[in-house]
Amino acid sequence: PGIPVPGRPPLRSSFANEELSAATSAMRLLALCAALTVGAGTSSSPTLRPLRVGIIGAGPAGLAQAVAIRKLVGEENVRVSVLDRSDQLRPALGGGVQLNSGAAVLSRLGLGAELKRIGQPIQRVRARTLESNSLLDLDLAGAIRQHPQAAESGMVDGAGDLLAFTVMRDALQELLAAQLPPGTLTFGRVLERVRPLAGGGVVADFAGGITEEFDLLIGADGVRSVVRAALADAAVLPLRDLAGPLYTGIRIAWGVAPAGLRPPGSEGELHQWFGPGVYCLTATYGGRDGLKYDQCVLVRADDASVRTSVNAEWSVSDIRESMVTELQRAGMPANVIDLARATERCFELGSYQHLPLCPWWGFDGRVVLVGDAAHAMPPFLGQGTNQAMQDAYTLAEELAAYQQGKTTLAAAVGSYASKRIVPTSQLALNSRMLGLVETALPDFARDAFFRFTSFTGIARKVFLDGAIPKIF
């Protein structure tokens, strides 16, 4: 949720050079491998029939990918199927997300007006100690508008409106799903295995003995991606276990309530409060049917080395009471505790990330990853959904080139991967370090960090690094 960390030079001076160098080397090696293999694959002559594309996962990443492919490749040139393990798109499920660069992507896909209708515009981030001492006051809207590429990147649209919002996840899913024709989404499909098809293509095996064939299978199935595991197995990785999600040791609890519980006039602001060993964020999000919601997020370190992703056995009341107790123990402001006490939708997650060690594509260009399946990152920069939108647009552009006969399928997905691995890996590293600052450093060191990055302008620079899309 939204506070930047220093750019790369300060990180080298403040953190261990060895870890940063190793991570950077790994991400650049993957990008190089992708670039070196883009000439492999089948003929680049124009395809004679619509490309059959299967997308595993109907979250924002998978739905945005379907929309982007239909828009950029052309409805007549592609047959897209989105398959999800759930039994439906569930309203009132999950929390809210921040959209900045992702909003620019959706606007480029023709969804700018709809996004402005459901989104809550965001203006600034304010971070304070429990004594109300300011640590950071970042004018997000001003920073974007003053950026030299604000208009070119699409962050300021033709009407002069800034495209930076908070929006509930279910509202974003509903918006994206509405762009797809009936029959595109299939629910109750639990993917079990991916295997190559003789003569080209790929087979997806689902629970219950169901199989489907595709020319291209896109894994948008989240942090515990089955498609990612299939690519890791096919690559025979020496460190295969590291291709899976790694627990960061940070727990995050969310609570959502109808809007109106935050201080008057704060709807466009993200408020952060730092106490001993905990961090809390409150914000207002646009939702379905014109409604708005207030969200309270509690972040804390966890001693466990491994966790399940969700406290599935906990009820809403269990999580709500746990949040209230933690906030009271930390001495959070009364209005924050009141918001937590009023929440109606609560859940708790462990924070996971993917190291850039697993290939993003394989099976001779027939399988590829997007979103969290490719680059799950801690949420501290608010960039997970934004980067998934950029993935979707970039891959769709490459597939359009393939369908026009300009390249091979393997070259297309390889080019996509080479463009996206480095920027997403760098954001994931920054986000991980920010999480450590917020939850692991002593209070005085954490506070000094935020004051320094605010005063020097580093915070503004790193926010813009994630907020301005780099794909147009």
C-alpha cells in the first residue's frame, strides 16, 4: 500500500551490496536468456486461423489479459477462454488496490471513462508516528502531473484528468469481465497439469478428467501458480524449490467497511501510521454500484518461517477482533481503531514473493506467465495490479505481431518476457526492502529513513518509477 523506497544508488549504500548485485544479476540473466531465444520456434508466416488462447485465472491479471488480447490482436483473430477454479466471480470478496500505471493501461484499452466512474481519485500519501509527527507527506497528484512524460505515458488523459485511483478488487473484476462476450469465462476448472501437444499446442488437464487444447496457455493463476510450477518442472531447475512462493515473514490483515468512518476530507488521501513493530494504512476505495468503502490494513512481522496464505479457519469476527486488539496494543489513533471495529469484510494473508529464478515461458513458446504468477511481490509499493496490467498490454502487443506474421510465437512470448522481467524484479526488490524497513527496523531508524527519503525527494522519485508506465 503505497510508500516508496529509495532508488538503486541509495539502496546500494544502505543495504548489502551482495544481495542487490545477486538479485540484479539474476533478473538480467533471465532477460538475456529470453532475448537470446526469441528467434526460436515455428515459422513467422501469418496464421490462417484464430489463435486459441487459454488464460488460467479470472483475477484482474487474467481478465485484463483477455481484454487486451481481444483489443490488440483483434476479435476475429483470436479465441480467448478464461478458466478459473472458483464457481463464480464473487462480489464483496477481497480488498482494494491502487491503480496508477495500470489505470493508464486500461485507459489505452478504452476503459478510461468506466474506470473514472468506479475509482476513487487519490491525491497524496501522509505517513505519521503515533504522536502525529510527520514522516512523509507526498503529493502524488502533483508528482505525476509534473512528470515530463505524464501525458505521453497516459497518466493524464485527453480531458486533463489524472488517472490515479483506489478501487475495490471486485469492482475492477466486474468492469473487466463486462468487456468479454458471453462464454469467455468458465468456472469450476481446477488445473492439475500442463503438457505439450504433439504437433504443436498445449494440453491443460483439469480435475474431473476434463482436458482442453490451446495454441497458447497463459498462467494468470496467482502466487501459487500451477502453470508456473509446470514451467519450473519442464526447465529442470537446479533450485526448483526456489521457483515457488517464498514467505516474507510479514502478515497483513485487511478490514473493509462502508465509507464515512475516516476524517472528513481525507477520501483522496492514504494515511499511514507507524507504531512499535506495526504499520497501519487507512484509505477510501471506489466500489461497485457507485458505492465507496473505507479500508484498514494492519501490517506486522511474523516469526513463523512458513505460513499458509490465508487464515481460512478464521471467521470475519476472529480477524476483526485480532485487528482491533493489535491496534489497541500499538496505541493507534481512536479513529483507526473505530474503523477496524466497524469492518464487515475481513481477511488475513501472509506476504509472499517470487524470486526471478523461474522462466516466464516455455513449451516452445506455448506457455507464458503474467501477473503474480510471474512476479508476485510484497504489496508495499502498491504495484502488483499495476504491473499485471502492463504485462497484459505488452504480451498482447507481441501476440498481435505474431498473428500478423511478423514473428514466431516463441519469439513473441520471449520478447514480452525480456521487456518485463527486469522492471518487475526491481520493483519487487524495492518493495521487499520497504517491508523490512516498516516492520523490522527499530522505530528510530524507520522514522529516520522516511524523513530522509521525503526530504531528499527520493520517495517521490521511487513512487514515480512505479507509477509511470514504461511500456508505451
